[in-house]
Amino acid sequence: MITLTESAAGKVKELLQEEGRSDIALRVAVQPGGCSGLRYAMYLDDEIAESDTAQEQFGVRIVVDRMSAPYLDQAKVDFLDTLEQSGFTIDNPLAQGGCACGHSFH
């Protein structure tokens, strides 16, 4: 299953507080598209299917759909806030290659 860093969990908790709802999870998915064939998607979701894989890390519920799970098995979601970069990143050792933007892979 995907791993969430403590920094990423803290940022997700902030976003969840802004939403003011406790029934929302962080969904991480793989979708067709991007310059390398597949791209990552991450969003807050209140529609959890029985076929989804769900796990809680650092107080955040993470949900991955059945199709995306094999692609994200060893991935790590982090949140960076530096002078050079601010935002969520996904480090995925299973990705065979990527593009310059860092959002798509194959």
C-alpha cells in the first residue's frame, strides 16, 4: 500500500479541517494520460467503494482503487514546502520512467 509521510499527513489534515467533514479520505489514483502514458491523481473523496483499499496513516484515511493499487504499491506521498518547491510529491520506485513535469510515468 502507498505510504504517507508525516509532513503530507499534516497538510492533508489541514485540508480536511478546511472542509469541515470527517467522512472524507485522501484518494490517490493512477489515470491514463500525461506525456508518459499514466498520471497521478490525488484528491479528497467522500465516495468510498467496497472494492477500494483503505488504510489510515498518521490519522489520515488513504483510499486507492483496485486498478491503481498495483501501480502505487511502493509509492510514497510527501509534502514539500521549500523555496524551490511547494506541494505534494509522489516517489514511486515502480515507475519505469517519467516526464519532466514529474506528474506522469510509465
